[in-house]
Amino acid sequence: MSDRVQGLSSLIGRILLVAIFLSSGFNKLFNWSQTAAYMESKGMPMVPLFLAAAMIILIVGGLSVLLGYLTRLGAAALIVFLIPTSIIFHGFWSVEAAQVQQQTIHFMKNMGLMGGLFLLIAHGPGRYSLDSRRR
């Protein structure tokens, strides 16, 4: 595979991978009250603190991966966010039967996202990134 094709594939992959994180981060910013109420309904303590942290990780981590700047750090932060999120909000093992399929899908989606983020940590952001210009 040529360097250009590999670089474009990495760029497109980063864009597609972070779309969900940036969308979720900005959704939390603009729908703070609704998100806080949902978190409270799940028994989360210290909701304002955790909501602010989630929003910052999603937006800053998402932009880091998107721009390819400190990509490995941004990907690691998003993985750290996804682990408790998957367990607390998508625990398919502890929901009513009617919700098992939906929560399983969300949980597995998060596992797939973590897989993509781990690939970024392992292989870096590619040619078309700010990290590649720093070398």
C-alpha cells in the first residue's frame, strides 16, 4: 500500500472514529440538565463533576484524535472514558429482558470503538496528522 493511501486511510479512519465522541461531548454540553438527570437515574454520584469530566474527555480527546495531535494520549483518554461508561450505562447483564439486546449492542459498539483506539495507540495517527509534522 502506498504511503499516500495509507495516510488517507488513517485520516478517514480518525474522522469516522471520533465523530461519535465529538457528537456526544457537544450533546452533553448543550443538554447538560437532561444528561445530568439521566446520570442521576443510573445512581451516579457527584454528577456535575463526572459530567464535566466526561464532556472534557470526549471533546478534547476527540479533537486530539481528529487532528492527530498527541493522538496516543487522546486515544488512551477516550478508552479510559469508555470502560466505566460501558459498565455503568450499558450493563446488559443487569437490565430488564426487553433492554438486553439494545444494551448489548451499545456495549459491543463501545468495545469496537476501544479496538479502533487501541489500533491508534499501536500504530499512530498516520501521515496526515499534526503528530507526523512534529517528528
